[in-house]
Amino acid sequence: MVNRAFEGYYRNIYGSRWEALRQSLFETPEPFLYAQGLRLPYPLDRSSVLAAMELRLDGPGLILDACAAPGGKSLVIASRMGEGRRLLANELSNERRRRLITVLDRHLGAGKRALVQVSGFNAAALAGRQSERGRFAAILLDAPCSSERHVIQSGKHLAQWTEARPRSLAARQWALLSAAFLLLKDGASLVYATCSLNPLENDGVVSRLLKKYRGEAAVDRLDFSEGEATEYGRIILPDTAGGMGPMYIARFIREGAP
């Protein structure tokens, strides 16, 4: 099936590259079996591992995985936690939260599992409570996004796609990212990630954060070199990364909260 609006939209962004990139979205790469510190390995796209590995876990404190289901990135974070660290794995959807719990129970040993709590609040609204601000020592926000690989492989979702979708998602992502930033302690690490190809949902959302919190939000350049540099982070695209991705990742540090 072809959605001409979808094709034209992404061709406008990627130009002559779009054909190869489009074809790569139909291919299913071999998953990376992440096993470090787990009872059982968990299959992930390796770009998801990179996103979770980029979260700085310096010192003790509570970590938030703000949109945690299905749980792969939570497993990576939990496996890296040292003494004095705990993880709050949050998922708003009841159905997805049940899956998250199953993944955590199955793959984490008893000791690590005891350090991971599951919650179901609206992460975009949490910062409205003054008592929650500055609570977290690190936050991973793997935000709901256009997920073009899924869309292009689903006749139903492709038929439903319009240009309003990425605009709506970017608004949701901004609400989540701006709230997550307010939940950070001073000096804490925030990783923002999406599996979107769309600059509107990636650097576009990040630019709003940096503009609103000028002098407080600082870009913290990433440690890995896979993928391609963007203005504020990196994007891993499957046509040039052996099928890995799509995954956009940017990292920030909160400086001098008022």
C-alpha cells in the first residue's frame, strides 16, 4: 500500500535518500541479546541499548524511566545501577504496564528486581506538583513517536497517517520533555530518545527545551559514535547502520535550577 501524503512528506525531508531509507524500514534486523546483569537475555535493537547506556548514573539517587514499556531500556538501566540507586519504571497504559512488569519479573534477579518499582502516572503532568520537582537523579524519556518503521509495515496505520500526526506527537513529546526537565535534580542527566525519522520530533523538540530553559539546560554530548550527528544529538538510521534504528538520542544536564 502507498500513502502518497506519507511518501511525499518523508521524501521532502530526506530527498534522494528516501528510497533506500524506506526500503530499510521493511527489513527486520537480528535483535541484539542484552544479557549484562540479567537472569535471561532480552532481545533489543542495539540502538535502544545505546540510548539506555547514555544515561549518566553518577552517585546515588532515584532514576526515572518515564515511558518504560515494554521494558528493555529499564532492564539496561537496572543492570547498570550501583549501590544507592533505585529505578522507577513508569508506564501510563495499563496494558503496556502489565507487559512491563512481566518483562522485569522474568529478566531481573531478585536483588535487582527489588530495586525497581513500577508506576502508572502521566509523566507530562507530574511536574505540576511542586513536591516532585528536583526529585530524580537521572531520567530516560523514550517518548511516544511516529515510529515510521511500524507505520510503513502496517497497512492500517499507513492508511491512517496524515501530516497532523507528527505535529500532534511533537506537542506530546514537548509536554513530556519539559516536565521531565523540571523533575531533574541540579547536575542530573536526562536522555531524550525517539524511534522517529522526523526532525520535528527530534531536534525540533529539543530546541524548544533549550530555548525555554536557556542557562539551565545544557547539551551533554553523547559518548557513542554510531549514526549521524544532528544539531543537538545523534540519529541512527537503518539504511546506513546495518538495519539498526531508527533511533534519535540527545542528552542534557540540568544546571542551576532556580
